[in-house]
Amino acid sequence: MLTEKEKWEQIATVNDYIDFLEDKTIDWKTLNESFIDKERSGFWVPANIKNLPSASELIDRQPAIKANELNRTTMTQSELELHEKHNYGNGYDRHEADERFLKIASLLGFNDTSVWINNQPPGAMMARHVDTISCLVHEKIDEIKNDPFDTELRQPANSKPIYRCFVALDDWYPGQILNFEPQFWTEWKKGDVCFFHWRTTAHSTANTGWHHRPLLKITGTLKDPSWVHSGKIRSFDYND
Ligand SMILES: [Fe+2]
């Protein structure tokens, strides 16, 4: 019987990674917590986008996944069972992004993206976790399943570095809690763009207020990532 570490070291392809994540004998919580690196945790806000369209009508529609349901699209079986045991749901309503919001990903220079609108309604909360970018991998699985996988970076080996960011689709309202350990992103304005070290940062969210909390979640590679690391705040205009 192989140990979890031995199984991890045997991952060679993207398909092996998916099989590993879906392995029911693996303790999801222990595995997920092993990704945390406090020295390399956190978030930063390197851009703002002016003149974003309003998401208010879109988030009032029926979501693809509801905040209070558990769904195998966003969780592995063992992850889902643990969430069920502790009464957690998905944590946010997941909506498909239409053309207006997909445009934001190209405006920022993303390629090969996965783009979703995550709206956290009042009363919802998301359990603490580290991301596995399984959404991106699942959405492209037919194309990339035999590609080599980088277990250090936790992404396909022959891809450019994968980034993940959130774009605020509305201003922050009191009661909206977004914890990228060890800090909190708070008092954001509509159009603020927040990147975080997704490979190593434990994060969790809750909406204890009375306003929806819509964020655009973008995962993908960047044509030129230099602006993300420039230490400055870049200004984009949606209408450019
Ligand atoms: Fe996450």
C-alpha cells in the first residue's frame, strides 16, 4: 500500500493529478493543509478597472451552482463529504460569465482562461482551503490529460505560470469577510483587481451583511505578467 506522499510523487501527468485528487482513500483536509506555506501567503491589488458593467441583474438569475448546495463540479468526493459533515455548502453562487465579463479577462491580458462569477449572498460562507485549480484542469481535461504535470507548481508542466485573480464587481459592504491568511482583503471598490498566491494561501470567506458580494474569478496564464509584480497599481478602462 502506497503512502500519500508516495502517491503524490508518482504523479506524472495531468490525468494522474486528477486521479490523485479523486482518490477516496486520501484525507482531503490533511492533503489540502499540506499546501499551506505561511512564508509565501497573501494577496495584493495591482490594478483597477474603470467603467465595469453592472453584474446586479446577472446575479439575480438562477446560478449554475448555489451557495448552499454541494456539487461535484467544484469539489472532489472526499472534499464534499467533509463539507457535508460540517454543514458547509459551496460557499457562493456560481454564475456563468457572459461576453461582457469574459472581456475583462482579455483586457487584463489573460489567455487560456477559466472565468466565473462567484457571488456570495448574505448568510453564505466558504470553508477554509487552498486552491487546486481543478476547475481549469477539468474544463480543459480532454486537451491536456496526457500532458506532464508539475507537482511543485501544481499545474501542467508545459504551461506558462498560472495566475488567479478576483475582480470586484461591486464595492465592498460591511460584513463581507475575505480572509487570505494572514490578512483580510477589505473595503475594496468596484473594479479593484486582487491577485493572491493561490498555491500556498489558505483562504475563507463569509458574508455576514445584507448585500450581495459579486467577484469575477479569473484563472489562466498572462501574456505579460510584469505589471502584476510591478508594485504599482495599473489603471485599466473597460471601454478601451
Ligand atoms: Fe479558493
